[in-house]
Amino acid sequence: MAARPYMLAEQTWDILRTATFEVAVLPWGATEAHNTHLPYGTDTIEAESVAAESARLATEAGASVLVLPAVPFGVHTRQAEIPFCLNMNPSTQAALLRDLVLSLAPHGIRKLVILNGHGGNDFRPFIRELQPAVPVLLSQLNWYAAVAPAGFFDAPGDHAGELETSVMQHLAPALTRPLSSAGPGRAHPFAIRAFHEGWAWTPRHWVEVTDDTGVGNPAAATADKGKKFFDACCRKIAEFLVELSAADPTALYDSDAN
């Protein structure tokens, strides 16, 4: 496979020493159990794949984008009992993000997008704290929220359900076990009404929520559904990267709008 010019890990120094990029994309995933049919690296595989395809589309449309190597560790503070769910505390994520931004800023990167693939990650507090101290415009997106899943899936699910299984059937079929091996992904809801309705929040204790580590039934998943959703998300994110690449980070607001 030929080196892709928008993938940092595939480039060499003699090329990068004279190259310039406007936007850096940081895929951020996790390493955790995904029911009995998806691999532990699911979130990272998806985030990196979406970042690469979105960057390809954006580059072809004239954007200046560089995809950084993916971070494969997410927040799993309530999954300690599950073997090899590799937790990275939020404070560690914040420190890592700061180090990476300070490494990018001297080399012309003016905007950084964290492309998140794990529901337990939330970079907004870090961005709020770090943004005033650095010259790089910081933003985040959850790739799976770029497009509404309702038009693609009957019951998308929350974790290793129809949506995520379909995407992995498309991206990594060799790593995706047959649906007959999957658990039903049945979730036990909160008994406290406010937590159940979602207007009050506490982190879920995963071994009490689900018996097979999944939340959402993957039975209706297909690779075709996954491809269509993946492609739609990548197109939407690519449009954002094109617009962001062309934007002046000091003039982000439309003063003429009502």
C-alpha cells in the first residue's frame, strides 16, 4: 500500500520537514470488551478508519489535513472487574492532550480535532481549560454522532449493538465473530428514575448493567448497513474538515447573522 499523504505515521522526515498542514485530526478510541463477538480494539479501529477516510475525502476537496496516530486508551473507571479493559483516567488524558498540542503548535498546525470513538471519553472540560493557554484551535467530535443512525439501523444500540457491529462487519470482518456467537446485549436499567430518564447522571457500573458487556442487540447487523453509515459519517466529517481548514480561527462567528 502506498503511503497516504494525510497520515502522519506513513510519512518520512524528508517529506514532512517541508510540509505544512492546517488541521490535525487525533483519533481517540479505547481498549475494552465489546460483547463476545467484537474485538477489544473496536473503538480504536473505528475512530482511526473514520479519521483516515474523512481526511482522504477532505484532502481531495482541497483541505490541508494530517491524521495523527490513534490513542487506544479511554476512560473505563467503572469497568475494573472486566479483564484487560485498559483505563486511562481523565486527568491523564488531559495531560496527554496538552503534550500533543504543545508538540504540534510550533510546526504550523492551527487547528486540532479530537475524533472520538468511545462513549466514556469527554474532552470538553480539557478543551475549556487548555484553549486559553495554546495557539491551536481545539475541538472534538464523536464520529458516530455525525449522522443520525435512525435511517440506517432498526435498533442502533449503545455498545456493540447493531450500529457498532455493522460498522465492524464492514471495516474488519476478519476480526468480527459470527452473530450466532454474540450475546443479546440486554441492559439492566437504573432503578432510580432520574438516572434512567437521563436528566441526572452517574457513571454506569458495567458489570451490573450488562451480562455480556454489550448494550444493544447486534442480531440485525449487516456489513451493508455498516458501510452506508460509515460512508455517510465520513462524508459529513470531511465537509467539516474542509470548512475548518479554510476558516480563520480568529474569525469563527458570523456577525451578520440574526
